Amino acid sequence: MKILDWYILKRYLFTFLMMLLLFIPIGITVNLAEKIGKILERDVPFGAVAQYYLDFTIYFANLLFPIFLFLSVIWFTSKLANNTEIVAFLSSGVSFWRFLRPYMIGATIIASFALIMGLYLAPKASKGFNEFKYKYLKNNANVVQTKNIYKQINDNDYIYLSSFNPVTKRGRDFQLEHFEGNKLVYKITAKSIKDNDSMYRLNNYSKRIFGENEDIIETERRKDMIFEFDAEDLTPEEYIAETLQYGELVRFIEKERKRGSSNIGRYQVVKYKKWSLPISVFILTIIAVSVSSIKRRGGMGVNLAFGITIAMVFVFFDKVFGVMAEQSSFSPIVAVWFPNIVFGILAAYLLFNAKR
């Protein structure tokens, strides 16, 4: 690459890194100020707190990734424009497309990082972030619990629980019904069920086997059993979807589809966002360059104000359509990709005018 490419690429990556290093400590400080009372009160180990804020950093960066990128590109490109460096580049015979090339190289690097983070790093961080929050920062009564679970776990078995706690991994009012064809063969009930790794412990266990002439009833105060479902099948939808790596999430969605889950749309939104975010890196980079490459009377402030507005609208579209897909029959793939399509058209329009 030539000097121009290295100059812009270094500014692109350096400014983005500085934006992360500027805002992430602010986010950590605000979060720590809010949580420090409970952390000290419950005597949370330092190692657990350090791991929590490492997970928080990845979680926070992944959540606000588009805004950080967009503002950083607008910031340093506006400085280039105000210093008339862009005019000098273009006056030397460099076309606007050629000027845009190092930005696209930088966007490719950032998009690759965003893809890896979304597929592998962010789910792990989200799991640690949520587990710490439920274990140390919330009272057990305030933990988000799955309510009134009714699921088909295979061709013959159906389960019901009135509630399930993801922290204690304990469910209440457990029932399992086993059918052969349309006939109910037996029914297992328990006052509570606790996940102990690969084994489930049932308290106040009862099993009724339905016979031709009379039923057989078995009861035990406590019984350990193995079932064909995992504790993750019972945790809140938002919690489990965010914490699964891509391969695990795909398998989980397929399993839930076979079970006839009504929350497939919610899971698919998480799945498609892992791919839409890296594409948005290119779209937002083009918009930011197109907006800020022109020297304006108001200087950098005008570009930043316009950029923040566009970033907020992008996040608004992303959240609104995501919620529509999660809570209605709206297509998840359309909901996730619609903001990219709309802003992709906007990027093409702004780029055409910037070239002129």
C-alpha cells in the first residue's frame, strides 16, 4: 500500500481504538458506581469482580459497536477535511474511490473482528455477565424466572413446570406425561426438581402408571432421574440466546423448532444479528466518510451532530424491528436486515453526492 493508504488506515484503526478506550472506562465507572454497594455488602471475591468487568467490557463493546465505529470515522475524517488534507489528496489526482480504499480495508479488519466477537467472544462474555449479575447483584426473588413452562421434549414426552430459576436451577410443580400414540401411559409429578449436572433430583416424587383395570402408583420422598432435556431449555429466552456460541445456537434453534417452540423468532433475531453487524461496519463507514469528507462552515461539530443523529436512528431501527420479530410473527431475517438495507441505500446516495 502507498503512504496515503497507511496514513488513513492507521488513523481509522487508532481513532476507533481510542474511542473504545475512552467510552468503555466510562461505562465501567458508571456501572461500578451503581453496583459497588451490593459488591461490598455481599463480599464478592476480587477475582469474580475482575472477570465480571472483563465480560462487561466485551458485552458493552459489542452492544455499542456501530456507534463507536461511526463516531470515530466521522471524527478523524472531519479533522482531515478541516485541515484541507482531503482537498490536497483529491487535487493530486486521487479519485474519491481511491481515497475510499483504505477505509474499506480498515472496515474489513474491524468487520472481521466484529464477526469473531459476535460468534464466539460475546456469547461467552454475556454468559459470565449474566451469571455474575444473577448470583451476586440480584436477590433470588428478583431473578427473572421462566414461568408456566410446557414443552414437548421428544415424540412421546411432555413436561410442565410452574416456574424455573436459572441461578439455582430449581423448578417447581414438575410434571412429565408419557404418551404412546394418543394414550397416556404414565405420569410423573414432583413438588420440585433440581438440576445436578447430568442428573435431576425430584422431591416428593410420584409416578402413576395407567393400567387397563387399575393404576399403579409409586411414591418416594426423593428420587434421582435422567431426562432428555437440559436446564438451558428452561432458562429465560433472552438469557439462553445471548450466551450460546453460533454453532450451539443453530443446534438449539433446530431443537426448539422440532419441539414447536413459540420463541423461534426471538432466537433467530440473535442468530441473524451475528452476521448483520459486520455488514453494518461497511455501511456506516461509507456514510461517515461521505458526510464528513466535506469541509463545512460549522466545522467538526456539524458533522458530529449529523453523525450522532444517524447513529441514533440506526440503533432505533435495529431495536424496534428486533422487538417486532421477537414479539410477533414479523420475519426475523427481514427485521434484522431491514436497517442495513435502508442505510445501505442512504450510503449509496450520500457517496454519490460526495463524489460530485
